[in-house]
Amino acid sequence: MNLTIKGVPRLIHRKLQQRAKRHRRSLNKEIIAVLEDAVSPHILSPEELVDQLRTMQAKMRFSASIGEIESAINSGRE
């Protein structure tokens, strides 16, 4: 199937070209990969979820242990 996309901003086009180059793909194949990723559900493994949570926690101004978080969640349930 063929698809034409009109009016793509130059910045997006440039970023897609750079991304395609990093992944060693043609621009067309990179766009298809981006679209597939956008419409496909991605279920995280427990390890991926923990990694993402650690990354988010590192960006936060405060930190809390898993035990502190569980305690806060359960405090309203008693």
C-alpha cells in the first residue's frame, strides 16, 4: 500500500532522517517502524518497568523507597 504524507515540517523530516541514519534504515523503513511502534501495544516486562521507575525516581527532587511508597498507598486503606 502506498501512502503520501503532505506538509511534513522540516524539523520532523530532519529528525526522521537522523533517526533512520542511526538505525541504518531508509527514511521509508524508519517511518514504518515509527508508525508500527505508535499503534502496537507495548507490554513492559517487570525488569523494564523497574528500570523506568528508577529513571523517573532519579529525575525527581525527592526519593522514596518501595516500602515508603507501599506504606503511603496502604495508609488510606486501613
